[in-house]
Amino acid sequence: MVSGHLRTRHAERTRQRRSCIVASLLIAAGAYPMGVMGQIDCKKPLYLTFDTGHMEVAPLVAEVLQRQHVRVTFFAANEPSKQGDGSLGEHWAPWWRARAAEGHAFASHTWNHTYWRADAGTDAAPAFRVRPSAGSRAGQEFTVTAAQYCDDIAQAARRLQAVTGQLALPLFRAPGGKTSARLLAAARSCGYAHVGWSADGFLGDELPSERYSNQMLLQQALKNIRSGDILLAHLGIWSRKDPWAPAVLEPLIVGLKERGFCFRTLREHPDYPIWTAPKP
């Protein structure tokens, strides 16, 4: 038993040394900038995710992520944006392509940013009351079948593939995180697993800035975030007067790195193995 334990420890130390050697060679060759060593061989991963929004801060968010060598997962819907024809429209297509080239991951946030409101139908023929905040029926409440809800997920995934040149992950995030057991089962049946966020991973950028200042939200996140957390932020919140992004983003990333955390996309999350592709 002792011998086996020592062999295991020796194998782990060997793996770590090899990882450090490879990373050092890559840094020396210019493949990775200096300062990313801790991000390559890290024991405290975090999973930073962004949902779409009005997109005004998207270029600044991208600059921070590039400067800090952080890769994230974007959950995208075709939401109204301050510039262009929607967050997944042609105006923003070059922005998405550039993020793909940097190694970020992408998943659906439903095409019309469709909020689940209630279950309808039956277990055998599930349906859902929904209210989208985008598209031709924005603000209306109506009923869709499970197949129609799946298509709303899939449409965003197809558009992401078209503009980025890579398959979206077989994951989705329901707007507001609002779901039901029946909705999740319907989504799984068409190949999509739902991803929410950790309790301490809610970064607060949707909260009113009059009551929740950027500094307060920054300090709270630095205090509470733990290894393995999925973090949630947005590419612009219409209602917040003092924008969270990108003001808080860089000091948050820097502070978390100083505490020994690293950043990974959901491609690497142990709870979301990419075991299947969504049905067409």
C-alpha cells in the first residue's frame, strides 16, 4: 500500500514537472506571454461566463480578457443591442469571430432570450409558457411545444457556429436561470444540458448601482468566490446606471489570480462533459 502511494505521488510530481517544463518552453518560444504560468498549471479553477446584453461594453470586456490571458464561455442570444442589428447580428459577427480565434467557448442563451414562465401540456406532450425579451414577439406571453423551445435553443447555437466557425457547446443557459424539471428534461432530449451559476458566482452586474456599488460588488466577489465556481456577468445591462463591466472585471480577475485561482472554459468543467452533439 505504501509503495503504491509513493508511486502515485511520484507520478503526480512527474506530471507537474513536465507541465512546468512544457509551459516554460512555450513561454520562451513566445507561444504564451510571461505571467500565464499559473494559469497553465492551476489547482483552483474558476469558470467565468458572460451572457449577452446591450453589447456596448463588449469591446472593452474583450480587451480585458485578452490582456489578462483569460478564456471564458459566452452564452449568446440575439438580444437588442445599442449598436447594430442585435447581439448575434451581422454588426457583431466580426467580434464573435475574433473571440473564437482567441480560444473562448460558446453556447446558447436561446435565440429570442426566451424566459420560461410555467409548465404546460403533459408529461407525454410537454409545453411551456414563455415570454421572450427579443424578437417579433418580445414582451408577449404564449405557449410553445418542447420542440419549439428546443429550436429556440438550437437557433442561437447554429448562428454561433455560422459566425465563429466552431460548434457551440451542447449546453444552454435559460434567461434568468428560470427552468423547471420538465423544461430541463425536454432540453436534454434534444441534446442540451443546462448551466446555471454558483451562488457566490453571481457577480451582481444586474443589481441597481444606487444600492450595490461596483466597489461593493468587487469586494464581495473577492471574499466569497471559491474554487470550482461558475461566475456570471453580462455584456451590458440596460438598467444599471454605473456599468459593472468592464470597470470591475479587470481588478476582479487580478485579485482572483493573486489568490491562486485560474480561469477555464466550460469545455473543461468536470460536470459538463461534451459527450454528445445536439440534434439538428
